[in-house]
Amino acid sequence: MTQRTSRTWLKVFWTGLALWAATVAVTVITANTNLLPTIVLLGSFLVPVTFAIWAYEHGTSGEITVPLLFTAFVVGGVLGVLGASLLETYLLHPSLWMYVGVGLIEEAVKLIALIFVARHLRHRSLRDGLVLGATVGFGFAAFESSGYALNALFTVDGLSIRSMVETEILRGLLTPLGHGLWTAILGGTLFAASRGHHRLRITGPVVLAYLGVSLLHALWDSMHGLAIAATLYLTGARWQFQLLEHGYLPRATDTQGHLITLLNAAGIIVISFIALTWLRSLYSRSERDQAPPPIPQGHFRTEPPWSPERR
């Protein structure tokens, strides 16, 4: 294992943040629409790239090189986004279980992208899987966020830089707790199951990890809807249920709006805590795997090899 003590990730983050803020300011001042793609790219890629570098700097073996990291971010991210778009378009339809399908599809395409990127690795450690999986997930998040930012730019009132910036800030804050985290868990489990084998292996623990992160993903995406349902169940008025029976979504009161926000935030916190605890357990396991084996007690020397008695 190579432990890197440099903090390149901090330099990347602060430099990128300054460039993004400067671009937003100049765009607002000059109304130059040619700068809009720069805002989209900087705002969408800043946090994912920063955390991919952070994961790399926190220790991998020599097998994970910078070119491989770049390939995992770009190729893995693009393949994941394209695969998810195709499958979700043709397989999913609006329903109560739609987000379960989204979780299963997106985590599956990221896993396939990770396998494609890592197919030529000769040696695989659990920690390498954590880093490479996180990189694929962050790549997916970056390209997905750029699409959301672009969609937020176009409103019924015309171009809205404010809406685009707000979208980028929100997604940037949540990025470390989403795709990168879930795929890191999946990558670590996959590499641990494949250690000592010539090919990556889909074993029982890998399948369970896939189903687990897919469930976390589904709960994350559906949390706002679950918060609304819980709020109506706890505080719903009769007229609101009557509107629901007739197929209309009732407007929430101010009190209910605050409760929805609170429940939504609480749900995101719980999901993130579960995922981070899971990741921490894998990281602790990787530290044990990296530690040198203990020297058997019978192999301790009782005298230095240069002592006169051994000459």
C-alpha cells in the first residue's frame, strides 16, 4: 500500500470553487451565454473530481494508477449514465416501485462499468475496490449532475442561472453521500471476493451488497415522497384525503411543509449513516488485510545475528 500525505484534493477543490464562482459572477455581469457550459461543467464535476482524488490519496496499491483512475471516472461514468438511461427508458414506468427499479438499474450498470474498467487488473485488494468503485460512482454523479444542471437552466420564464446554480450547489453538497459512496461499497465487496482469483467474481456477498446499496439508493430517491406520505398520515386533514381519493394531490399547509422538510432530511441522514457505517467497516477490514502477518513466537531471535557466538 502506498500512503500519500499530499492534499492535492484540497487544492483542486479551492481552485475549482474559485473558478466556478468567478465564472458565475462574470456571466451574471456580462449576460454572456457562452459561459453557461463552463458553469455547468465546473459546478457538476468539482465535488466528484475532488472526492475521487481524496479517495486515491488515502492509499491504494500500485495497481491503481492515475490513468486507470481517469478511465474509471470518465469511461465508467459515461457507460453508467448511458446504460441507466436506456434501461430506465424501456423498463420503468410510473408506479410505487419505480424508485426500486431505478436503484437496481443504476447500481447494476455502475457495477458492470466497474468490472469493465478493472478487468485487466492482476492484483485486487479490498481498498483498491473501494477507491475504484468510488471513482466510477463519482464519474456517474458528475455526468448525471451536469444533465440536471442543464435542465434547471431552462424554465418557463427563460434561462435561469439562479436555478442552475442552486441545483449545482445542492447536488454538490449531497454528492459525497450518494453514487460514489454506494459504488465504493460495491467495489470493495467485489474486489474482496475476487482476491487471489484471475477474474472478478460475482459471489453471494457481492449480490447481497448489490441489493443493499440498491435499496439505499431507492430509499434516497423516494425519500421526499415517503416524507409527504408520512406527513399526510400523521397530520392529514379530511379534505386532503378526499382530494387524494379523487386523484388530486392536496397542497400542504405551512406546518406540513416544515414537517415534510424535516422528515426528508432525517431520512437522508439515516440512509447516509447506514452507508457510511458500512463503508467504515469495509475500510477497517482493508486495514487488517494490509497489515503484515504476525511473526510466529518460535521465530524470535534470542541473540543478534552479529553476536560473537554466531561467528
